[in-house]
Amino acid sequence: MVVSIVGALAITGTIVTFYSTLATSADLEKAKTEIKTEFQKSMQLERDISRLNNVNDSLMKAKLQQRTYPKDKDIKEDVESLKVEKATIQERIEKRN
């Protein structure tokens, strides 16, 4: 949601800038490209945040199962793979900020 607001503000700022001066078609094309790029970045960030939330939920459930069945190797492997996936997603998010 925050990303969508930031995207909307970026679009609004770009539009205001071009209405305050006479823009050439090259300027408009450049602005369209910039807006499209920013929108794509914000959508990727939003998807990664959503995926991180899902991984956190799965990790919590796996940890609860691990407490119930401490000797189960499959659950232990699931917890470890979820931790790795969580770290990977967090790195991608941090690189964008």
C-alpha cells in the first residue's frame, strides 16, 4: 500500500512538472519510461513483501510442528529451507531500499 502511494506521488510529481513547462514528445516518452520503471519496481517490491509474509507464516507453522515432533527430519529440513528463503527475500527487499 505504501509502495502504491509512493508510485502515485511519483506519477503526480512527474505530471505537475510537465504541465508547468512545455514538454516535447521526447520528454514525455522519457517520463512514460521512468513512470513505467518505477511502477514495475514498486510492484516487484510489493510481491517480495507479500512473499516474505507468506514465508514467515509458513516458518512459524513449521516451528510449531517441530516443537510437537522434535525428531522429525522432514520438518527440520522445512524449517531450514524456509529460513534460507526468508533471508534471500529480505536481501532482495533491502537492495531495493
